[in-house]
Amino acid sequence: MLFAKKTLSTAFVWISLFFVNYASILAKEVIDIDVFSFPSTQTKGVRVVAFDTDAQRFTGIHYFVQPTKTVIRCSLWGMKFDSEGNVDLTKQFKLKDRILTTKGTLKVEGEDATDVAVADEDASEGDEWVLKSLSDFHNNGSEVTRLVLSLKKVEIKSGAHIMASMNTHAGKVQSKKTFQATFHRGENVETETFGNLTSVGVDNNNERGNLGELATKLTMIGFGYGGHFSKYGTDNGFDGIFTDISGNPEMFITESKCRERADGVKTIMRDNLSEEKINFKLKRISTHTHPSLSDEARERLVATGELVREFISQSPVKIFKFAHRIKSDGTCECLVEKFDLSKYQASLLPTLSPESPTKDKVTALKGVTQQLCSSEDQKAELYMRTLVGTQEDKLRLVFGALKLDDEQQEAMLAVLAPKKKVNRVLFINTDGDSVGNGEEASGTESAEEFEKEDEYAHDSDAEAA
């Protein structure tokens, strides 16, 4: 790659130059470049967001308004970009302590980023530009690629680390001042408060919601996690489902709020991330027709629901719930809690039916048996007692559940439930010949079959007489 041809010292000269007008950021800052649209006023363009993941606050939000259909080109903080989100970094851009993300193309001094940076899977622990591709999704389920550029490989943080870090921002603190977003309309630059980004209420609320979910997404990207398609429309599904790509992945279920409200993250956790609410959303994902989604998007949404169920069934201790509230001053209130399997199991029971997903039934049944049984032996005995029928009937049900074929089942039954031995009935016919040899029979005929043979023989004797 081109990067390999350059000396590391040259690369450091590249990234050491930056605009002094932009304050030095000591913490991890994630910069996102994406398009925006306010449909009611037909306003659109490109939005640049800088979010400090350690301090949990916005450090800058800039809107570059596109006055006509013609693509506009803009610059900020050593970055050049257009109104479609395509980025070309200059030598003045400082990547240290930052992560840059975009859904558009990414270049460095006109060269494709793939020729300048190392792919994430090939990155070492040293200082080098690292490029990672993540899947991202629109509300209609269409998939796009989000490019993530960093100076070093982004380290995956454990759920316990994230919980401890985010819960330092759990306290409910009164907002000090209103955050100002900057709007660029050609040479004209003006600011708008966080609560009044646009004059039309519905557009303002939608954009506030977008920024809230973006803050959560940038936080999780900074921790090394990627998202799954989990939300369709304005209030359906989960705000976010994030997992890391390690060999032992963990999961975060997130809910973001970015509206003026008197309550805090504890209320968001209670109302939107309770185990009962998670159960409701999972059930809706698997049973609702989702008419607004394409077949591909619907399959993608259902796959995310199945992934959550798989974690609940196999690794519930690796699931965390993240409530995120963005306040009017641009700071965030956070609360992370562990997923509670027992509460989820309790919420499942009243909602289950024969048509419910098997994973839900298994999860609920595990909860019941854990409460009633202290060992696996007791569980097995309890299961067998709930089955109806003879011992052979129950064994056949068990063998069927184990996917044994008929031949294997018969072989197992011959060992576990052999036919009982019976004595043949000895009698003399009218000719004086004996029928039956009086020896103990060990064939497969049952005593009932012998009784029928005896009855037939006596009938024949009577007719002969």
C-alpha cells in the first residue's frame, strides 16, 4: 500500500499540522459527516458533528445549507467535503485523539483512503492510519457503508468498562446554557439553539431525535462496536442494537432521547428499556408485517431480533442496556445497566402461545425450571412427568426430539423397553396332536396375540365337533 511506502516520521509530519483555531481535544472525539434534510422547508445539505465520547457532550454541530440542487463544496477543521458527504482530508487535519466517520467517500489529499490507511483487520498496535467499514442503515432498512478512520486501531471496550465509564454521567444535572448549532448559508453564518434548529416543529423534533441517536452511535463506535438494523419509522423497534466483533462479543440495547423533558435516564431505563418492553419489541419485530419495509429490510430486521434472542438464550450476562439523554446544553446524561434474565423470563410467560418463537419458549421454560429444580436430574424427571402416555410413548417423543430415525428408535427401544416374555398355551386338538411345545416363548408376539390364537383354535374345535 501507498502508506507502507512512506516513512512513519513523514506520516507524523502529515498529521501534526492542524488549524490552531480549533481547540485541542484531549479526550476521544468522534467527527461525523453526513447529509441532512428538513422536508417541510425543503432545506438540505451536509452536517458536521463533533462529539466528545469521554466527556459525553457535543463540541460542535455545523449545518452547510445547499441552496440549489447543485452540489456545494465546504471546508472545516482541515477537512474538505461536499454536500453529499464525500470527504477529502488536507494536511492540516489532526487525527490524533479523533475518529472520523462518513457514509460518503473518503480521501486524503486526493488519494483514496484505502491507499493511505491500513485495513482494520490488518492493523497493528502502533501508530498508523486505520480504516474500518461498518454497516449503517436508513429508517427504511436500506444498508449503507460507514467509513471509520482513526490514527490507531479502535480498541474494543468491555461492557463492564463502558458501564463504569458511562455511569459517571448518570447524575441529573441542570443544563447550564443552551447549546448553539452553526448554520452556514454561503458567506452568511448564524447560530440556532439546540431546541430550535428549524422553524417547523416536526422537522425540529425529527432532527433532535437524529442527533440523539447519532450521539449514542458515535459513543459506541468510539468503544469499538457496530450497529444492526433495529429501528423502522419514528418509534418502532429499538433505537440501537450494538455488538463488538471480538471472539467473545457483548451486546448493548440502547434508547436515546433528545427532547426537553423533566425526567432523566432512570425514567428512560424504566419506560423504554425494561425487560418487559424488550420482550414486547422483540415480539413485534417477529410478528408484525412491517408494510413500510422492503423484503430485504424486513429480513434484516427479523435477523436482528433473532440475534437478540440468541444472546438472551445463550449469553444473557453479555447484554447491557444503555439509556442516553441529550440535554439542551449539548451534554449527556447516561445510565447503563445489566440485562436481567429473570425479569425477562417473567415477562415472557403471559405472552407465550404455540406460535411463539422456540427461543422465547426455551427462555421462559429455563426460568420456570430454575425456580422449581435444583439439578439437571430434577429437570429431566419433571419434563418426563409432564409427557402423557406409556414409557414407550415418552421415549418415542424424546427420540423424535433428538431427530433419531425409525431404525435407531427401534434399536434404542429394544434395549430400554424390551417386549415382555410370555408362555405359550398348550392344548390338545381333536386329533390328539399337541399344539405348542410348552416352552417359554421369547418372540415378539404379545400375550394378547396368543389369547386371540387360542380363541380361534377353540372356535375351530367346536365347529369340528
